[in-house]
Amino acid sequence: MPRAKSTKSPFPSKRDVLDFINESPVPVGRKEIARAFHIRGDDRVALKALLRELQDEGHLERQDKRRLTAAGGLPEVLVVEVEGLDTDGELLARPAVWRRVEQPPKIFMAPERRGRPALGRGDRALVRLRRIEDGIYEARTIRVLGGVPHRVLGLYERDGRLRPTDRRAKRDFLVREEDAKGAKPGELVLAELKPHHRRLNQREVVVLERLGHLGDQRALSLISIHEHDLPTVFPQDALAEAEAAGPAKPGRRDNLRDLPLVTIDGADARDFDDAVWAEPDPDPKNPGGWHLLVAIADVAHYVRPGSALDRAAYERGNSAYFPDRVVPMLPEALSNGWCSLNPREERPCLAVHMWLDTEGQLLRHRFLRGLMRSAARLTYEQVQDAFDGATDDVTDPLVDRVIRPLYGAYEALQRARHTRGTLDLDLPERRVLIGADGTVTGIEPRARLDSHRLIEEFMITANVAAAETLEARRQPCMYRIHDAPDPQKVEALREVLESFGLKLAKGQVIRPKLFTQILEKVGGTPHGPMVSMLVLRAQSQAAYAPGNIGHFGLALARYAHFTSPIRRYADLLVHRALISGIGLGAGGLPAEAGAHFEEAGRHISATERRAQAAEREAVDRFTAAFLETRLGEIMIGRITGVTRFGLFVTLSDSGADGLVPISTLPDDFYDHDEAGHRLIGRRWGRSYRIGETVAARLTEADPITGGLILALVEAEAEEGAVNQGGESAGWDPLASGRRLSSGPRGKVPKGLKKRRTTSAKGKGRRKSRR
């Protein structure tokens, strides 16, 4: 309970009372207020009148018969629904019932105590709230409502226990021998909670499906696939339609078979849905200009609206790619067969001719339906090597007539990209290498070559042409939209930049080029990585919708996905709309389809997020399997998330993310500076901030959940030195990993979230040394 403010008069003013209530972490009643301000006797009547006035003026709300809180505040006990994780990895919730117009306050869920399973998205719980600051609360679970999940994916162990794959789960489930369906220890199984145990909140399960032995690391993808309910089996009628497919007849199609179109993809690609070609524009009125052709697999020819294939593709929404497999949107007979632009095989396509000026501006374009024959299947590395002078048998005859013109057009497109000022966040990706036996043999960053960027720019230009054509012809369009950043996140970024002497003026129009300029200024500086992370986190999430708001990141007024209909349903919808709008034959968009685009946009945006989450978690699991043999090693990493319960560190060599629990940091009380993205030790002044490089020891690696636990080496060394009664001065395992405290010792900046580590005996004490 906060202490009352001192006042000149014996009776508090309205401001004094409001400040007292606002500083209280929980609602307070008239008795608590009277006690805090030493109000006795007849003054209690005056206090009652003052509180009534504050309520009438809208400054206070009554939570129950006796307790009050600031207007818009939440009661001390509330039912909440878990929304998911924020960008720092903290679990967020919202009131289960919220009827006000304004957005509800932010509620952070405190970690569950030992023995209680962690909450997940969609779970409801009765919680006790503590207000941290205006509009921000911390919730501690009193009771989970609705019991534990009905279905559980986990590892069946020797003693009849089922160990959940969900890293948030803290307890195992029990499997009786008669309910195991013959499962063997080490097998991955899908189980269901016994019906009567759902009500009693007990944890006995029945095995529904055995998914394979976890000794084969390829089973790790299955965990992500099942946890995110990705459909893996096509209906028989959809498979029958795919198997019945065959070559397309020339008919009214344009003949593109004599053009040397080539596909350029990764070395491990199995389906090829785009081919490219370029030449200098022969038109003398366009000196230095270029003529491009982008040809895309004509999936709409094979997947007709309302068919079994169409229903299956819509359900999946997109393909999902894992280190060892693909869950495709279309059956293999199409995705790797008739819809794949395989070399030297005739394939139907939907193509667009585009003409650029010397500065890469799109002058005009024309869509057509054609028949093509890919001249070669090339990899990014092959193309880059050939352009740099190292040709092979395949690329040598293509260098002058195909590859060099492609790079010429790319350079023009790069100039256009620079002119319009896109947001350039060149984010590293990691590639998991799988051996023939299914084990992980290595993890490496994916190369970013000009050949990658070349294809990206060609595809972006074709996507713009598709959106412009549909808009001009008043056809329904499934736009790829990307909203401007959240103003609150921009304001938080502005405050951080000001601390580095960088200006982001209030009220100015935020454009993507502005962020790129900031990144260029901080590039190579110690705080460059932190600013890069904060710029990334300030961005909105891209989505699909029939209403156009533009694409902020690409700085484009209109944009749609057209170039990957084998793996994205959004592109198939755009193809159908183009076929109908231009009059290119059968397989177009039905007349009533546009009325359902809003719902379709929400659905395929959700399936995209589902696939991305499954892919990311699968990579985490394969990475944990690879690092399991390296426990105890010291690794260099960067702090990429700061939360009230610890730090997230991304390891430099593998790209893996691990948690440093707050309980393992050097002995202190730690305050969470949310605006500054750091933890600050209250007593010793140590500071851990996002973007900083640290040395960490790997202490746990769990392939089942994909979780890594790390301990800062600095923390270990300093604690050991203190235990011996000495100082840790001069200790520096890796120069970039040694960190200095910031700020005066023991000083707590105003407005920080208070977070203390405690001993097992008694709250409020410093944690005992290990």
C-alpha cells in the first residue's frame, strides 16, 4: 500500500486522494484512505462526500461495495483470457469480458508456480491483479477455468508418463498401460484427456495415435505440425483430381516456348512456380530501359473454384516448409508435377510483360496466358557465380543472353527501390542441415546474394502490376497490406533514440525511408543492434485483405501476391481475378466470390501465421537437438528480449534463442525498465539491455520443446568471486561478453516495473546465493 502524500492542511485535497489511489497496486476502500491520511471523527463524513464528488466527476470507479480504483482501472480479482506472447516473450491476457469502447489495459501474466501447467493462448483463468503503472497490470493465477487441454502431444516415457512437447507445460500426464495402445518408451504420441478428468482437473490420458520414435530427429517436425493442427492428409477426391491432371492444350495461349525463360531457386527447392527473362528495351523512345517477362505456373487451370482441390487448398491456405519436409498446399502430382515449371517441359503459365525506364519505373505492363518451356533450372549460387565469372556447363551458354540482362534490369529496379525509400531490414535466416540418417549435421546462416535480391525485385514488380491491373479493371483484389507502425511503438523508439542523440521529431509523417536512414546512422555503432531490433518490433504485421491501405515496408501504394500460387492461396485468388478481369479463358473468379474476400483474407492471414509459427518452432527443436551435445559450452550471443522474468539471448553461431532466467542473474533486486528495454539491479546497478553482446553458458537444451536455458558467464564468475570474498575485476572471458553496470549504484529510475528475485524462504528477501 502506498504511503499518503504530506499535505499542508489536516484534510487531504482531491489531488492527494487521487494520487494515493493511483499509486495503490490494488483497489482501496474508504477505511484504507482514512487510515492513510489519519482521518478520524467527523472528518470521515467529509471524506465520504469528497469520494462521491470524485466518482461523479468521473475520476473514480467503484469496484464493489467498498473499494475504489481510478477511472478505467481493473478490479483486484478478474477473469482473463490469455492472448499470447508479446515481442519480448511475455504472456499477455485481456479481461474475458470488456464492453468499453477504449482498449483494455495491458495485463502481463506472472510465471506459474511450480507444479501448475503454464497457460496458453485461449486459456481462461481467475487472477489477482496488481497494478504496475497506469494501464499496465500483473496477474497471478488463482484458478484455471476449464481445466487442462483436452489433447496433448508428448513423449511416452518408461514409467507410463507422458511428457508434453509444449514448453509452457510444467507437469507430465499419466498413461495407464491399458490406455497406451502399445506405445513404446521414446515414442511421440497424441493423447486425449479422459473425459471425467477434464472436470476434476486431473491428468490421466488415453493414447490416440503413435507418431514415431523420437530417436529419429525427423520426428521433431511432426511435433510442430501436430501442435499447430496443420492438415497433412488430402481428401481422396482431391488426390483423384490431382492425379487426373495432364498437359494443357495450346488453344488461345501465347507461345512462349522459344524464349529462354529460366527458374532461379534454392538448391533444395522441389517446386518451381516462377520463371524470368529480360532484355534491353528495343524501343528507341526508352533509352536504357528494360523489357521483363515473369511467367508463373497456371495453377488456376488445374484448381477450379469449388472443386475438391480448391477446398483442400483453401483449408491449408499455404504450404509450410520444415528442415526435413514440406506440408504442401497442393498434392504432389500438381506441386511437383504439372504446376511446377520443370526444365525443358511444356507448362501452362500466367505471365506478365513489363517495361521499365532506366530508373526502374514501371511504364506499362500486359498480362497473358501462355505455354512455356523452361530453358534451365538454376540455383541462386549458380547464377551469382556465373555473373561473377565462374560459369559451369549449364550457365556458360546463358551468361550473355540471359543472366547479364537479368542483372541489368535488376540494377534499374534497385534504383527505383532506393528512390521510393523502402524499409531495408536485411534479417538473417538460419538453415538447418539434415544428414541422410535424419540427424542435424549443422546450422548455418542462409546466404544473401544479389541473385536472391534480383528475383525478389522481379517478383515485387510483377505483384505491383497485378494489383494495378485489378484495380484499373475494378476487379476484386486480395491485397497484401502492411500498415504503418503503431504510434505508441514509434514513441517508445523515439525515446530510446533520443538517449543516443538521434532525433525522430514528433508529429512528422513516418515513412519507411526514415527508419532506413536511422539504421544507416547507427550501423557499426555499439547501439546499432538494439536500434535494429526496436525498428523491427515497431512494424505492423502484414496481412491479406480486399481493402487496400498500401504496403508500408515496400513503400508501395498497391501490392498483391501473384507469383507463388503453388504455395499461397492468396496468389491463386489473384490469378483467378486476372483471368476474369482480362478475359483469359476458363478458371476465373466466380461472380459472387468477391463478397467472400473479407472472410478469405482473415482465413489465409491466420493460416500464414499458423505455418510461420510451426516452421519457427520446428527450427527451434532441430537446433536444440543439435546443441544438446554442447551443454556446458560458452557461446557468444546478443540480448534480443528483456522481460520481467529474464533475458532472451540469440546465439551468434546457430541463431538459436535461449532464456536466461532472472533467478540466475547476479544477486540483486532487478527492475524492468520497459521503455529502456533493460533490467537494472537496484542494489549494484548492473544493467542488461536489449542489443548487448554477452557470453553465455548453455545449461539446458530440450529437443522436445525446442527450449534452451542459458546462464551468463559473467554472472557465474562474479557470483563465484563474491562467494570467495573477492572481486571479479579483470575477468573477461570474451571481450565482447563482458558488461559494465550503468547508472549510479542502487538508484531506481522512475516508473520502472519492480521485479525482485527472492529466496525460497520468505518474500521480500534477497535470493540466497547458490
